[in-house]
Amino acid sequence: MLVDPIQLELFRNLLEAAAEEMGIALARAAFSANIKERRDFSCAIFDARGQLLAQAAHIPVHLGSMPASVEAILNRLGKLEEGDVAIVNDPFAGGNHLPDITIVSPVIFEGQHIGYAANRAHHADVGGTSPGSMTLSRHIDEEGIRIEPSLLTPALIDRILAAVRTPDERLGDLEAQLAANRIGAAAMARIAKNNGVDALSFYGEALLDYSQTFMRAALRDIPAGRWTFEDALDDDGFGSGPVRIAATLTTGGERVIVDLTASADQVTGCVNCPRSVTASAVYYCFACLLNEQVPLNAGCFRDIEIITRPGSILDAQYPAAVVAGNVETSQRVVDVVFGALAQAIPSKIPAASCGTMSSVALGGEGWTYYETVGGGSGGGPEGAGASAIQCHMTNTRNTPAEALELQYPLRVLRFERAIGSGGAGRNPGGDGIIRQLQALAPCHGTLLTDRRITRPYGLAGGSAGSTGANSINGRRPPGKTVFQLATGQVLQIITPGGGGWGKDDKVTR
């Protein structure tokens, strides 16, 4: 069968619409502000072999690693049958970190297995030693309930709800995830009904090949060579730091090798990164080289080889603590891969963005709150960086003050741009954010933040962005810490600005 370009575009849009429809349903049905308001979730459609066919424009750190979760489920459980639903959050089986729970459902049409619908959502609590489960931990078991690839049963749901602090909210969010998969499965079945199973299979594979050709063209445009760059995390929260992250890119032709083996050994604290998250960050960097109209699917990444070292910070092994690897270390992987690419294709790569998701988790009796706080993006060859925005591996919204104050005993005192925090340059970096929360009831908190010591680098003569800063009732804590807030006390987070790009030609007199 020859590929009809019109049919190819039709199937591409049908599959992407199915994933988008899943996301709309999940946001509308979810209970927690983290999913309903912040949209901290991702949805995708896979073929019968578990290859990513289409993804909605949700969270990069989810979508790059979700294929690893689907692969782990199929390897452990075999092909899912009609009525089966699988669940996983294990970082050592394709997961990101424990709060991200992935649900996978088979799509059966007229007795034929035609694919899978999957979604991943960040739950505001999955147990562990601190509310919100973004724990300053030393061991994976401190971070919450760990679910290996399993069929979702009533008994397993009961075990999950028994482990968490907010069972009603967790059940509501799980049911929203199930509903989203049913929406995706129904949409995929409609595609098969209207176009035929054989056509769906043929054009699904053709879409993967189509995307591969675009990535190959992008890789051909990178000059041949070896390009090395390194940066560091501030620390691991337990005294180890700076923590080295290093990349060497070998380019030339239609493939690229990304060697990350020179990065530090895994550490005591929770900044260790599962390989699936590391791969997500690398894939994201190369996806940024593509035209926005290129479908992002498994075909895009066939020609990108990633080499990690088991037992290192970027290929953490059980029982490593990993909850911040997903939010902090993934950002630094982006920084080092872009830093290496900037040497090869300087006219296409921006300076470093804020380089941290600045995670805050708070909780008290009967409630848990989690949020990432944006920062400044780096200036680039074509313009200044954006201010007060979620950058790179996170693509969430903020929690609106109205929703936050309605649902939690918290008050938003300030939420504004941190003027002047971006790096200077011909194209300056964007500014970070000042976010100030007042506790209206006693609560326990955790901060997992970075770039409080190191700064987001500038490029082409631009200066680095600012560091961020945290304060707890006027006291400046470490970037990664646990704390208590009494009624009336205030938490303030100031996030970093992005680096500047290019020398500033203005003459100072």
C-alpha cells in the first residue's frame, strides 16, 4: 500500500485529537487542583506494539518517559486483554517519581487488539514521610507507595487509598484517569470503524517513519563532531554538592549519540534520576529542533542513542531516592544537552532557562498542596527570554489564587515578576517569579529547589541569570529542606531568571 499524504495527515490529526480529548476529560473530571487547575498530567495513544503514536501537548517530562512505562507493563503483564487496566508508578519500571501514576488501557475493536490509551497524572499525595510526597528522602520507600506494573484491582485501589493522606481526592483523580482512558479508547475505536483496522495500522507505522525523516533531517544539519558541556546541581539536600551533570554529543550524519556516563554517581538525596526521565530530557532537547508541525511520536527518537551509567545520578538504581530527579535533575540534563548543542549550532540554541521547577509541597490535617513555580527562560538568537513562565520539562499552569485559597488554608500574598533577575545581553533572559504564601493553619512543608547557588548560564557573551532564593518567615533555608509553618507565617519563593544571549552592544557612559 502506498502512503497517501492526505490520508497520513488525516490519521495524524485523528490520533492527536484522541489524545487531546483524553486531556480535556481528565482535567474536567479530576478532583485535585494539581490536575484540574495546574494540568499536571499527560495523555497519549500507542499502537498495538506499545509504540507512541500521538501525544497531546502536555508535560514533556511525562511524555518522553511514558513509553518506558507502557513497555514495562507489557513486559511484565503481557498483552492486555479487554477489560484489563494496568497501573504503574515505579521509577525503576519506566516511571518518573512516585506521585506520577500511569494508567494504561487496551483498545479492542471487533475482537482485534489495535492499541493502548495511556495517561499519567501527578497525584498531590501518595504517602511517604511528608505531605505532598515530594519528600527530602534518602530511600525510595520514604517517598510513598511504589506500584510495580500491575493490573488495577479493587484490592490494589484499597491499598493505595490506605497509604495516602487524602484518600477521597486520590480516588477521584484515579477515576478521572480511568475515564480519560475510556475516552481515548472510544476515539481510537471510532478511527478503526470509520477507516478500517488495516488502514489504522498502516498509517500508524507510516506516521512513525514520517517523523523519523524530519528528525534525521534536523540531525544532518548539525556539524559532525564531539561536543561536550557540563553543569551542576547545587546539592542533593544532604550535604553532597555540587553534583556534576555532563554530556558529550557525537554528531555527524543522521544519528546522534548522547553520552552521559561522566555524570556523578548517584547520591544520598532525592535528586537521583531514573533513566526514563533522563531519556525524556534528551528527547525534549532534540524535539525542540523540529518544526512545530512535526508529529512527536516514537519515530522521532529512533536515531538518538543515549548512553548512561547504571548507578549514576542519571541512571539511578533501587533503592535510590528519586522524587526530585524528575523535577530538578531533568532540568539540568536539558541545560547540558543544550550547552553542548550551542557549540555545534550556536544560531539555534538559547541560553539556560531558570533550570529548576522550584517545587513546594505543603500539607496539614486532611489536605495536601503541591505546585511548581515557573521562572525566566533564556534569551536566544531570535529574541529575549520570556518572564514568569514554566520552562522546558514542565508545562503546567500555576494554581490560581482563587482556587488555591478556596481549597487550602493558604493565602496568596504576592505573585509577581522578579524584576531584573534575567541575565543581561543583546537578548536578555526572562525574569523569575516571586510567590508568597501565608499559612492560615499549621502545616508541614517541603522545598525541592535548585539554582539557589549555581546560576543559569548565558551564551554568546550574554550574562548568567540570577540565582533564586527561598525564605520561611524571614529565615533563609537551604534550597532543599523540610519545615513547619505556624498560623500566620509566610513562605516566599523567588525563582531564577534565565541567562542572556549575545553581547549587549549598548555603550555605558
